[in-house]
Amino acid sequence: MLRRSILTLLLTILVGTPCFGQDWAQKMFKVRDHDFGSVARGAKVEYRFVFENLYLEDIHISHAYSSCGCTSIRIENPLVKTYEKGAIVAIYNTNSFYGPRGATLTVVIDEPFYAEVQLQDRGFIRTDVDFQPGSVQFDAIDQGTGYKQTVAVNYGGGREDWKILDVKSANPHITAKAVETGRDYGRVTYRLDVHVDKSMPAGYMNDHLMLVTNDDAGQQIPVLVEGRVTPGISVSPAALFLGEVQPGQKVTKKLVVTSKKPFRILAITCDDKKSFQFDLSKETTAAKLHQIPVTFVAGTDAGKIVKTIKIKTDQGEMTPELAAYAVVAAVK
């Protein structure tokens, strides 16, 4: 505790300087600048500026504001604990603005110390292309079920030969096909059939399809695909933080594994067999909920420990996994 108090005091002194005061906060963001590119009018266009708490203290986002009404902001989780991730979501207001637009987003942190981080976005909002609805969106689907949705793409720019040549997806689990449904006096309509396959991994999905057109003004137009795939088996906590420990110290915490139907846990493994132990002695029968004690024994090497825990069940390919974190203190 004395060591941690000294470190906290030192950090408090250092953040008094403007340079360091911003630097520690900026380091949490891997990306601080994003170009939306050419987007359709009325399309739902968002970007998640993801950050990770690299420190032992909790990080709290007080608020965030934008320099332009063309971008709104949503803070996904204001309080982020050690090694957890949060996100500042930039929402491009394509219904109210058009043409080239950009904004500076200022994120204000008030705990453990005051700091401001500035993020940038930009793009070009078209008036000749729109989507109905503005994105492919679903609240939640069960893992292993798949999902289908149709989006209407309308072009009104006056070109008789305007076409969608291809639809590209960076996610192998999302495919789409554009089918022309009308062409008349410079207006063209397409039906975009989007399919999320059954093997889509569990978790939050925020991806983009790219419509490749023959339009020199903007050959690629993004279509947002977002939603959540609910796992057949879920684990809490999603990331296991074991705290700051002394060399040789033993720490035990509990994993809660649940499902909608009874299941058995066959094995739990970790890429560090020496430091992690799992007690399955009381979890021999099928149940909807299992509580697994996890024991971590710290080694002699100081520093951050990051390992992966995998849970094998009798539910086939459903193998949940999570990250386990610990910080081993240096020997005095």
C-alpha cells in the first residue's frame, strides 16, 4: 500500500505539467483520428474510438463535447476499471448536414486525475444516395442462429448508367448482394440483401459493408451493420482482474458461467498452467449456472501478467474464453 501511495503521489505531481497531463490520457487511445469517407444521406454512421485503462486506478469520463453539430457523442461506459476497455462513439449526423463536414471531439476525464483528450473526425455527406433504413441493425440474436435483413439503396444523382458494381465485407461472417430493382430518368434503386451467418462469434458487432459503385465522386459508400450476438454460454466477469499481488502471493476469485439450458463444464485451461488452478470438484453435473474458483499464484517476475482462460463444455463448439490480468509487484 505504501508503494502504491508513493506512485500515486508521484503521478499527481507529474500531471501538474500540461504535457504529461495530456500524455497519460492520450496513451489509452490507439486511434484518435477517423475519416468516414463518402457516406449516404440519412445513413447511420458511427465510429467507436476505443480506449483501454492501462493504469491501476479507475478511469472516469466526466463528459465529452463536439465542436460541430455534424457529430454527436455517446460515452459507452464512463467508468472503466484496470485493463478494461471503453469507447467514445462519434455519431455522424447525416440527416441534418451535407457536404464536407468534420469535428473535434473533446473527452474530459476527471478521475483519477483531470485530463482532456481531443479526437478528430471528418467525411463527406452525399445528397444523391440514401438508405432505407439507414443501417442494418438488430438488438440481439442468439449465437448459432444467423440473421437476414434488407436495405433499400436509392440513387437520384441523374446518371443513367449509375451502378453498384460490388459489395465488399471485411467480416467473413457478413455477406451481401445488391439487386437492381428500378431505373428511370436518372433515378436508380437497389435491394441490398444482408446475411449474418450462423458462425458469427458472440459479442458486439459494429462492421461496415462497402458498396462499390461506378461513381467517380465516391466509388465506395459504407453501410453500417451493428448488433449483438448473445452467446449460448456466458462468463462473468468478462475479464478477470486479480489485482496487484506480491511475488508468491495466492489470490482466489470466482468465475460464474451460465446458459439458458443445462450444460456441463468438461475442462478449463490456461496458457499458464503453473500459475492458474481451477477447482471443478463441485461442478460435476449439468446445470444452467456454474461457479468456478480460480486461484492465481504469483511468480517472481515483476510486471503485468496477461493470460487467456478457455472453458470447454459439452455444447460442441461453444468454448467461451476470457482474459485474466494481474500485476506482480517488484521485490523491495
